[in-house]
Amino acid sequence: MTRLLLASRNAKKLRELRQVVADAGITGLEVVGLDEVPPFEELPEDAPSFEGNALIKARQGYERTGLPCLADDSGICVDALNGMPGVLSARWSGRHGDDPANTALLLAQISDTPDERRGAEFVSACALVDGTGETTVRGAWPGTVLREPRGEGGFGYDPVFLPEGSDRTAAELSAEEKNAISHRARALAQLVEPLRALAARVPE
């Protein structure tokens, strides 16, 4: 059994990756999170791109544990804000992880933007690092930013994000629906073959 470290303590991300592995029929791969390995001090995510931040986490996870490591960095890119908050999405209001404050600031900043110019996309970059090299992929989920939050599910900016072609926000979708079409799901889908190859490799 090959162990794969997901450089995250987010239980939802861990479940999502495990589901991707299961749906792809990949056997021999055990996905573990940061809470399941010896602790280490994590480096700041200060790269200017999603890919750069994902690589920071994946490289460090591999170096500190010796386990193949997968990491992601994600956020929302709003057209009217020239692609921001982008990599600053989680701390847009100045307090990391304060979803209500981040969302309120975003809505205030584009309050005068007409509906037809409120386009946005969620972006996820995933990096896989092991002894054979590094792989990075990107998934995007286009949509628009609503004027008021709707829905109780999801996290982050989900309540104000209306996916393209949907009449429900990301926060109104079930976890299963979201996991099938989200930016992270689109990125992870591109890693199925590398993960399959990893699972087939004989552990050293």
C-alpha cells in the first residue's frame, strides 16, 4: 500500500481526494492528511500564483515526511477586480479564513458593477511531488458573483458564486454535486493517471 500525503487539514478536501481515488478505481493508495503524520512547521504560502503556492506545500510535505505529497491552492478570480482576490482569497479582508468578512468585502468592492460584468471563476492548482518529479495541473470553474449570499453549504465564497449554466449557487449544491464539477474536481481529474502510476509503484 502506497501512502499519499494531502498537505491539508481540511476534512472536505481529504474526502474529495479519497472520492476521486475511489471513483477512478485506483487501488493500493492510502490518502492521509497532515493530522495523520508527525507535525512540522509549515512554510508561508507567499508565491504570486496558485501553482507556486501548491508547489511550496507539496515540496515541503514530501521533504519533511518522505511521502509522495499532493497539495492544492485555490481561490476566486473576479473579472471586475482584474482577477483578484486570486491567491489572496482566503485573507482578502486581512484575516485568514474569515469567510463572512472576505465575502462582504468582495461584494462591497463590486457593488456598483452591473450584472453583465460580474463574471468570475474559481481556480484550483494542484501539485504532486514525489521522488520521480513534480506535476502541476489547474482546474477552473466559471460563473458569476451574485449580489447577496444564497445557500448554507460549502465554504468560502460559495454562497455568492453562481456556476455557469446553473440556477443554484455553489453553496446550494450538494457536496456530491459540487465535487463532481468544481474547480478542484477538474484539477484532480487531470491527476488520475499520475496517481494510478503512483499506486502501482513498488514502495521502496
